[in-house]
Amino acid sequence: MLSINGPAPRLCDGTTRREALKIGGLGMTGLTLPSLVELSTAHAKPSADKGSSHPASFGKAKNCIILFLSGGASHHDTFDPKPNEPAEIRGEFDQIQTSVPGLVIGEHLPRTAKWMDRVALIRSMTHESSGHAGGGYYMFTGYKYPRGEGAANFMGRDEAPHMGSVLSKVSPGPGPMVPFCIVPRRLDAGSGRRAGQWGGALGGKYDPLQTGGNPNDNDFKLKHLPLIANRPAAVIQRRKKLIDQFNSQLEFLNDNPLARTIQQNQQKALDVITSDAVRRAVDLSTADKQLRGRYGRNLFGQSVLLGKRLLEAGTRLVQVSWLRTQGQMGYAWDSHWNNFQALREDLIPPFDLAFTALMSDLEREGRLDDTLVVVAGEFGRTPKVTLKTAGREHWSNVFSVVLAGAGIRGGQVYGASDKIGGFPGDRPVSPGDLTATIYHCLGIDPRTEVHDQNDRPFFISSGDPIADIIG
């Protein structure tokens, strides 16, 4: 952090420099958000030329929203039921038919069932990381965490970047909105900050914007930008004038690259806060009450609504994280005990409502064909129910992921788990393959090479796009 020591001389209007730094947060650090520092204007340069072998699905998605069911949703009780197995594997739930003939899913997903003809359901996702932090890292980045599972609870600048951070560097879009947002915040573990949820080795300027707060609050506004997006334009211009006065007194920094960067970032910040689209997106207090109700008046439902509005404002990738603060059980989808009660009461119905509202609105608005929707978690749950606790434990050997929208051929199931849902039975899919598929749909060749902040090269994905599910 750059510090300027000494007395606090006053500007021509009587305001101190220190006060100018505080006003609106638009001081030496722009928006004080890493995501808004030197937003890259570079675009992806795939290894293949135009007219090459890329299928039509390449670049169909203008943006992407990831609904991350943290804790690990039970595939047996949602998207991969085993109705013919014993009760200790089958569980307590029945199955229902979907809009795809012959395809059944868990009974507590009645709304989602009607959308399965528009969805590609992967039932053979698999990896080797059975911890929340390591499993999440693998799913966020496409790379296995290189150190021990315990270390993955702490973020480091030597780690692989989140897909959204790669997108921010390689193809951030025209702006002015930040290209990568996490709603409402990243997933942490105790005092740790789980790896893989930021720019990692790419550096701080590719970290995500985290909206924070509780989008379910009636008066939710994105207050911590910290620019108060619903303030009048005159207030914003007054702040800009103060910052200009401050900058004019830093002549001794004129030849300093950092000072020039600061001024550029201040202008980027002003572009963001004067954007009507951004101002509308981050102010749910003005949203229609019926609209908010359709997504569910709970933390996850309103986070999905806010995520959709951020996409409309120009964000390219939004991750909506299911937090442990929602629900009576307080463990997100990490259902080690009372699995069926939690799924029935706290977990599946809010997801079912929010997913359906998102898909319905995107289709009605004509945006489903250019928006990629992904539903995933860090892993699944054990095939066998733990009788003592009525829970299911961590299980990364096989689980389910849902993709829909831009570039995805719906109405199909890709891969399969074995008889009891314990291991892939057909066409296993790695997190690298999943991230490669997402990059492909967003118009970025998974073989793209980028350089980290120390100019070391690496490829953005370790896998290949899943050819059968991209239309």
C-alpha cells in the first residue's frame, strides 16, 4: 500500500487530503477493489485461426453464472437416484419423471424436472480431492491442489487462478462492470480463506468483486464498492473534483508508474459508478417484490437474482456461493447428519425455486442462448447412508454437475455412475474437462497460455471440452 506521510494540508475548498481519500473510497486505491485495478483490455487469442475446427458452440456464451452448492450435494438424492438399490443406498426419497422421457431425478426437484430437456446432466464427474478446500480448488481452477489438503484452507499467490480470474485477464469484455464477481462472498473455512477463489498467481488485479452483505435484506444495496451506487450524479462529480484536486498536488509522483496507474483506475471507478446499468443491478431494494419472491426470499435465492443482474450490468462470470449461514442445520450441503431432513427442508426447495426462476427469466428475456448456467459443488456424498447419523459423507469419486444455456446441447445425460453411485461407470469427467468446456463456451481456447505476475507461463486448463454436450 502506498502511504504519504506528513501533515494533512487542506485543499482549496478546505478539505484535507485525508478527508479526500475517505470520500467515496475513491482515493489512492481507486475503488479499493482488486477487481477494479487495471482491468485488462486484452482478449483471448485461441491457438486456432478463424474458420478453424472450432464448432459452432465456441464463444456462444457471452457470460456465465455458476451456482456453487458448497458442502457437496448428494447426487443420490438429487440428480442421480438409485431407486432399485437397498434403502441404505437408495435413501428416503422417491423419484419423479422429467421432461426427458425415461430420465428421473429426486422427488424434491419438481420445477427443475421440467427443465431437463434444456439441460446437459453429467453423472460421471470425478476427482481425488475429498476435502472441501481441495475439492473446491479443483472445481474452481481445473487443477488439483498441489500441496496438502489442510494447506488448501489458505489462499496463496502461487496457486492456480479461478476461471473468473482467467476470464478477467484474457477476455474481460467491454466493461465498465468488473468481469468476475462472487455473490455474496467467497467460501471460507474457520479463519482460513479457501484456495482457488481469486486471481492466485495472476495477481490481485484479477481478484473478484465480492458483493458481501445479505441480498435477502429488503433494502440491499451494494454499499461497500464503496461508492454507494444509488447516489446522485452530482455527489459523484463532487467526489471526482476532490480527487482531481488531490492528484494535482502530487506533482512529485507524475513520473511514477504507480501514480499514473492510480489515475487510470480512478477513471475506471468513475465509469463503473456512473453506469446506469451498474447502479440498477446492485440495488435490490428497488426490484419488484414479485420478482424477488419468485427467486425465493432467502440468502441463496436473492444471491442468484443479484448474480443475474450483475450479468446484465456486464459481468462476464458470476459465482453464486451457497453459504453455511442459510438453513436451520447451518452446514450448507455438507450433510454428515440428518441428510434427508436438511435436503427436504433447507436445501433442495430453495435451489429448485431459484434455478427455475433463473432459467425462466433468461429464456423469457432471450438471454438463455448466450448465458451459460452451471450447477456444481466440490463433490458428492457417499453411496451408503451413515445409519447412526442419518448422514452421507464426503465423496469425490463420482457426482453430478448440470450445464445449460449457451453452447450446451440440452436433453441429455453424459456419463453414468456405477450401480450404487460409487464410481464412474461410463465416460468419467474431470474438473479440467469441465473448466475446458466452460472456457470453450465463453470463446476461450482451453489451450491458451497465459503468464502469471512473475511472467511464468501456464495453460489455463488441464482438460478438454466435453464434445458430446456442446451443441
